[in-house]
Amino acid sequence: MNKEFDLIARYFSRPAPSGFLGVGDDCAMFPVEPGFHLATSTDLLIEGRHFFADVEPGALGHKALAVNLSDLAAMGARPIACLLSLALPAIDHDWLAAFSRGFHELAESAGCPLIGGDTARSVNGVIVNVTVMGQVRPHQALRRAAAKVGDDIWVTGTLGAADIALRLLQGRLPPDPELLAATRAALERPLPPWRYAQSLAGVAHAALDISDGLQQDLGHILKASGCGAVLDYAALPLDPALRGLDDDVLRQALLAGGDVYQLCFTAGRDKRETLRLLADQAATRVTRIGYIRAEPGLEVRGPGGMDITAQAGGFDHFS
Amino acid sequence: MNKEFDLIARYFSRPAPSGFLGVGDDCAMFPVEPGFHLATSTDLLIEGRHFFADVEPGALGHKALAVNLSDLAAMGARPIACLLSLALPAIDHDWLAAFSRGFHELAESAGCPLIGGDTARSVNGVIVNVTVMGQVRPHQALRRAAAKVGDDIWVTGTLGAADIALRLLQGRLPPDPELLAATRAALERPLPPWRYAQSLAGVAHAALDISDGLQQDLGHILKASGCGAVLDYAALPLDPALRGLDDDVLRQALLAGGDVYQLCFTAGRDKRETLRLLADQAATRVTRIGYIRAEPGLEVRGPGGMDITAQAGGFDHFS
């Protein structure tokens, strides 16, 4: 407990925000504003499963928090604070310094201070578990089941780069150092649109973050909401670094590529102007890519209106 | 994501309490009562480090939640809900059924429903991370720094059994099947006094849960509160199963034995009757074991008033 505590104190302790109780007691504590509910999510990342052993530790620290902030964003929740569990095979001060810097930089910019956690020596490889907590008015939360027939479908940011970077790193695409350099940040340092997401609460209807691929993730909204959708393939916001790639590679990246951590959301047609204005204010790119229909199923309309719905699934941790 | 989700649904999903949002969206959500702060803690348990590979899965499910409930108890917080991250090397349905039963039985009795989580395939061994969330009025929370000179020191439950069971299992004591049978539940199925703990908010001063040994843990209160303490060794509530053991073994178990998950707390002398009444109502054993003094340091008074403060430290994950 002593050395363990020193470790936390040295790399992870920051002064807790006013009114918060941070590291050093049995629990961390913080207030939730009246009228809001607490929103929370947790993600476990394991070396050799979710990241490579030689991952740049700053990128890992960033991403471990980013994937959780993405879940808060998908509810339209404002981040309040986070907890970090970290197991390491040995204490490596350079590694810890870089990891904690990557973590804290994102925590600060997202307003999601680290207020507690746990550390341990692992038997094998690095293990990271982050829990985020945020707040949202319960009736404004962006639920998966809230899509309405006639809604527009939108995505934030661009699509495809993280998938291409992953495939390059895994050797599933021919080596291309230039393309890897242009796409790697999307995989390793995703930036969920947390500011924009908060402004969507009470404006948009359904939302989720694209972690397992647009097609599969949108499928969760359709299933939960009991409806279908049509996507306009040509409208999908392709990452500019991917221009010129083979059509099949692009289709896979756009429709089934995971690790995106951007939002896919639905909203009424009367909200188009509002959504673009809010996006400008949050400096977030937003693109309208289709609409919700009553008829079940997801149809992706390609050139000439042909259905090009990809058969590729998303990422399955147990497959 | 599909099979992963099925796994969660099959073994861990329960209907979320009214007003809560449980498994199935990007975040879980729940209300926090006005006037209360959210209290939260997280614990990471790794096979081969925190538990044996052949641990009975029901006991592991129980303990993973119990150690976290113990942290809430140590703040005087009422449990609201919990999150579970679970990584397994392979899907073993018998194991999952037993683990989830152990987890849910405790969650139900403590009023701390599982409302979300994450699952993954591990590379090596089982990994469990639990995050608990509860609520407490901020000015009534049992802080480590809140001990006052003249306070009584109390412990809940009994001491020593978990340590003896652990030493028997590790072969650090001669085999004794009868003693192991009598002590094993204390190690594997600890029951933190969560009901009593809630009633201590606003009544007691400082508190923590005994996870690393009474002496070391009480030291955290003394350091945080800037005071010292005297313990009456003869008053320590020895687990009845340990009667007749060697004095040295007992002293180690009582003062330095970890994994207890009972509370050590301080309270004004005027609260003795109240504390006993509340303990009766919660069916919790409570024992007054010493007092807080201004002079720094911890003195354990043995037979004849001699200081027998053990030199043994507690458990250090990185030692």
C-alpha cells in the first residue's frame, strides 16, 4: 500500500477540483448538479488484446481515457471525473511519466479530472481500466432507442483512418509508411467530440459512438429503436488521407472500420441549422449521411442508388 | 461486440431499478439524491496476484464486489450501483454462472445493483475490475483526516481469521484442515458492514476499511489526522476460531493481518451508546479498542501496559 500509494501520488495525483475529494481517502467524492443524473461507463484494455506491447505509452494513456469519454459523449453527458486502475509487470518510470502525461492532457482538455484509482503489479503485460462519470438531464440523454422515423442521421469527424492504420500495423495491408504516418493518430489518439456531444443533449434523438464500425453500431440504434435506415455512401466523410485507396478497402474502412470514437446520431429535420451552428461553436465537423425509415434493415446507397451494404461485421472481442 | 454483449446479457443483466438505466446503452445512468455527493471507488483484481487460479468462482464474484463495498462503507456512503469489467482467457459457462451468482447475491443484499460493464478475452488468467458508486452527505462523510484527540477507536466484526486462512493456503502455517475450514469464509467471502457504515455518517469521525492490517491502516488515519493512538491489545476482537493459536501468530494476525474488510473508525466518547444501539439495529458487532491522543505514533498496550506494537507491515502490492 505504501509504495503503491507513492506511485499514484507521483504520477497521477493532481489537486482535485474545488468541492471534489480526490486520491487519498477510501472513496473519491463529487457533487452532481440538481436535475442531472450520473452517467457512467467503464472500459478494460489489455495488452496483446486491445493494444500492442510496444504501444507508445502516452498514446495508451490518451486512448484509455478517450474510449470512455466517447461513451459519455454518446449519451450527451458532460464529463465530471474519472478513475484509473493500472496494472504493470514492473515499475518503469519513463513509461509511467509518458502514460500519465497522455492521460492527464486529455483529462484536462475534456474537463474530466482523475480523482481515484487502483494500481497493482500484473503477472503479464499492462492492464488498464478506466471508469468515467459525467452528468446529463435524464430526459435529454441520447438513448439508442430514441431514433424516430424521418430523423436525419449524422456523424461527427471523419471515418476510415483508424481502420487503415490498424490494418497497416497488423500487416493486413501492404506496407505504406506515408499512409501510416497520416492515419496513425486517428487510431492512437482519437479525440471524441465531447464538447459538441454535450450540446446535443435535448437537441438530437439517438446517439452512439462508433467503436465497432458504422454499420454495426448504427445497427444497435436501429434495433433498439425498432426502425431501419438508409445511408448515402457518397456522403460519408472520408478521412482525406485515404483518398485514392482501392474501393473495396475504402468501403470496409468507412462502413466496418472500428476504433473511430466519433458519434453517429439522429435528429429531426428541423434541427439541421441548429446542429450546424452548434458544430461550428464546438469546432466539430458534422455530416448528414442518411435518414431513419420505418422499414427495418440498413440500406447503404452507392453510385446510382445501388445497395452496397457491406457484409463485413465489426470487431468482436470473443470471435 | 455481439457475443460480448450476449455474454453480459446472459450472466450479468438484471432489470435495472426504477429510474436507473442499466446495461445496453453507451452509459449507465442513475439519480443521486439532492444534498448528497457521489462516492466512488474502483479495485482491480488479477489472477495470480490477488487470488489463486483455482479460486472458487462464486467466492471471487463475491469478493470482487465486497472489497469495493468496503470502500463505500469506509466513507459512510450508501451503495447505489456498480460496474464490472471482466476478462477471461476463455468462455467457461459453469465458471461464469458461479461467478455471477456470487456477485449478484452480494449486490442484491447490499442494494448495489450491477448496471454496466465491459468484457474481454484475456491473454492470461482472469482479470476483474469493479467500480462502486454510492452517496453520502459531504459533511457527514467519514474522512481519514477527521479523527479528533480523545476519540474512541472502534472496529466492526472480528479480526485475524482472513490472515490465518491466507497463511494456511500459502503454506506459511502448518496444514490444519479444521482451522482452514473455520477461517476460509473470512478470506473468501468477507462481508463489509455496509448497513452499519451508512448509519455512522454524521455520527463517527474518521474511518477506513482494514484491508492491509489494522496497524498499517490505522496509521493512515493518524497520519491524515495529525495525531497518535493507543490500542488495548486485550480488547481486540479475536475471531473465535483462532483461540489457542500461538501468541506470535495471533499478534501478527490481529495487528498486521490484511483482507479483513471490516471498519476501523473513531468517534467522540459521547457517542458510545448511540454506536452500540446502531450496531444492534444493523446486527453488526462493534468493539471499542483504544483512543486517539495528541502525541504522534501508535502504541499497542499489551499485558501489564507494555508496548507490543508489531513491526510487521501490511500487504504491499509492489514489494
